[in-house]
Amino acid sequence: MITPITDVNVVMVPGSWTIDAETRARIDAHWAEAIADNPKLWNGRVLGAVAPGLPGGLAIEGGVLTGTAQEGNFADYLAWRDWGFPEFGIRNLFGSALILSSDGALIYGVMGRHTANAGRIYPPGGNLEPRDITPDGRVHVIGSIEMELTEETGLTAEEADVASTLVAFDGPRISVGRIFRFRDSAADLVARIEAHSAAEVDPELDGLVVVRSASDLTERTPGYAHLHARAVLGR
């Protein structure tokens, strides 16, 4: 499901993801294997939204995505993802920067080989982190989207027109997509992003995909990114 929203109002609450001792031991073993395979992974803190249906869980009220969030470790998230998202009482809420060119194409990235999502194709974005929490305890999802846009591509939100904001519900993944309409063509945007990546020591992206229809995408693209493409491109 995908639907337009006007704003996001998610606040932090005390506590962390509920993980029992047996599962914690399995997560520790999973993480040891993951970093042996990719030493560049880092076990930082990430945010998870309380699941819909639970007290304080995600909901859309008057066009606003509302809810609460708690902190967990990236190792917890990675195991949760790799195990097929067993029920932890949370959802993977995150932002996606939907880059729309002047000639009507979306620009998706191919994730770098050193990342936890190597080879996957989707819009710039990333897990919410403690840096996305404002002084009053709110989770600044829109701010996260704008930050990830610049970090991954070198583009800025200020140089684009914001067309609208969408939220895509893809099972345990819930992606807030912000549509940035740029005055550049798809070819010019690709050239700019490639120049940005070339200047980075460890660029987030290994390549780019110009998406003119959701049918251009393959199984390397997660469901939420298919939903965003169909909603923005209308095909």
C-alpha cells in the first residue's frame, strides 16, 4: 500500500527493542559472521518504529504519519532483516529521496559493495539514527531524507521543488518517500551524481539506474521502491 501524507510526527519513547537472551546470542553470532565477511560494517545505533496495532504504534491520522520509536543496534536490525523480519514489535521506518528529473525519470542507486545492501537498487535513503532525533524528542524523518540525499548523491533539497510526500507500506518496511523535482535532465543528474561518487573514498553507490517505468526494475529492487516508482511515474 502507498498513500500521500502531509507530515510525519514520530516521537522517541524510553526502552529498546524487545530481544530475549536466546535471540541475543543468535544475533551476536550472526554479527560475527557478517563482519568477518564485510569488515566495513559498523554496529551503530538505529531507530525502529513501534509496530502498528501496538500502543504508540504507527498510524496515519489526518494525513499525518504518527507513532513512536525506540533505539536498537544495527546488528539487531541486520539479523532481523536476514532472518525474514520475525516479529520484534517494531517496523523498519526510514526515508527515501525520490529524485525526479525534468524529463520524467526517477534516479535510483545501486548500493556499493562495502555496504550491507550490496547490489540492491533503490532510492537514496537509510535507517534512522540518533542524529535524526530533535531536541524535543521527535524523529526528523524529512531531515533524514534530505541528509541522505546529499550524502549519497551530492544533490541538495534546496535546488529542487518538493512535489509531494508518500508513505509506502511494504510489510515490515515502511518508507517515507519525498519527491524532489529537479530542473536537470536524467542524463545531467546521473553525471552530477557520478562525479560526486568519484570524489568519495568509499562511495555509497556503485552505479545508477534511470527508472522511466516500474517495469524497468528487477528483483534487486525491494517492494517499497517498486511502490514508489509506480506511484510517481504512473506506470
